[in-house]
Amino acid sequence: MKSLLPPTLAVVGGGAGAAVTAGSPAGAALGAGVGSAAGSLIVMDSNAREDKKMMVDALTSGDVDALVETKLKAAKDGGFFDSILAEVYGVIKLCVIGLALWFIVPMVYSHWRAKKSEDRWNRI
């Protein structure tokens, strides 16, 4: 059931985003993205709780092998190089978003100004 949570929340978020923005594709896309991210966070949080519960059980029962196995699994899933690579990808994503905004915002603004000027000339 947990694996179905992100796509389900994406559909719900997309529907809510479209309803709020009167059927706008941008609103639907934003809602779907937020819903999917929320679902992924919930699934990751529950997985982290299960890992912590296993570690606490191993500590309280004195099971050293289970404790070492849990630590090795955590190191394999999120090792040093994986965390560095994730940070680099994060910086690259921010740069791409900034570059897109650098181009898109002036284009939208100039389109708005041109439309406003055209309306002004049509009234004269």
C-alpha cells in the first residue's frame, strides 16, 4: 500500500490544483508535484522509522550482528559518495531553475507590456 501513496497523492494534488486555478495546466502540474513529493516524504519517513525501530530492538536485546547489519545497510543505502552526488545534483537543479527563470520572467514581462501597449494604441 505504501508504494501507491505517491501516485495517489499526485492525482489528488493535480485535481486540487486544477480546481483551485480554474483548470489551469500549471496549477494542475504544481498540485501533482506537491502531492507526489508529499507521498514520497511520507513513505521515506515510515521507512526511516522502521530502520530506527530495528536498531533500537538490536540495541536493547544486545544483538550485535543485527546492529552491524543495520549500520551496513544504512551505509550502503546512503553512503558518502551518494550524499555528495545528491548535493551536486541539488546545486545543478537550483542552477537550472534559476536559468529558466532568468529567461522566462523577462519574456512574460515583455509580453505583458506589449499587450498593454497594444491595448492602449487600440483605444486611441
